[in-house]
Amino acid sequence: MTASLAIYSGLKHAGIDFAVSVPCVNLQELLVLVEEDPDIIHLPATREEEGVGLCAGAWMGGRRPALLMQHSGLGNCINALASLDMLYGIPLLMIISHRGGKGEPIAGQVPMGDLTIPLLQTLNIPYKTPARGEGEEAVVASWKEARERRRPASVLLDLEYWRER
């Protein structure tokens, strides 16, 4: 099973039926799978905080939402996460392509990559960093935690996750 297919299978097993995405090269195969799934409403967004709002509305309308984005988008949506989802107890699954770590070829990815985990910790947003082969289970467990805690939860997919072995 490919890395993207494992995440997609996790979304399906978790019952995710609404997804908002902001493009990322690592997520491109996953975005195609989500877009082609007739059981998932997929809305591309221009900014991540827009995605937080769309997902909150979807939750209030009875959907199970996920936001698919690159780690840099976390910085863009901190206020929306804190003042909407966390304030009103709205669960959200965030699938985050975590760039900037070991082997990162683009220097501009490193600063926010270094800050991603500390920001999640500061916001008290749980995260899982699955190894290859653990993606599906991480997605299902993170959605369960988001629902039970009525807060956002995230799955961080670093460069090692995406590399074929």
C-alpha cells in the first residue's frame, strides 16, 4: 500500500466525509484520491484558516471533517483553531505534511518545520507521527481522539513517511 493510500484508507475507516485541502506536493496523490471519492465532499481552499471555518461549518452540519495541508499552514490557522474549534468544542482532523526535517532540500521549509510540534504542543493539539505502514491507524486514532475530546487532532507526515523503502 502506498503512503497516500494508507492515509486515504484511514480517512475512509474513520468515516471522514468532508475534506478541505490546501495544495502540497507530498499530498498530491492523496488529494486525487479524496477528490475522486463520491462519498467525500472535497473543497480546495486558498488559505488554511478558511479551511478551519469550512470544516467547522461541516461539523455543525453533521459531517466528519478533515483539513489536509502542509505544516506552514498551521501558522496561518492558529487563531481560527483557538477561537473557533477549541472555543466551541469542534473536532477537526488535520493531516499535515511536515516539511523541514532531516533531508529537507528547501531551506525555507526548515523554520516552520522546527516550530510545528512546539506550536501543536502549545495549543494542546495532540499529534501522531506515524512511520511508514502506520498511517492508516494513526488517522483513525487521531479522528477518534478529536471526536472524544471535541478538539482538533493532527497526523504529521514527515519526509521519511513519504519515502519509498
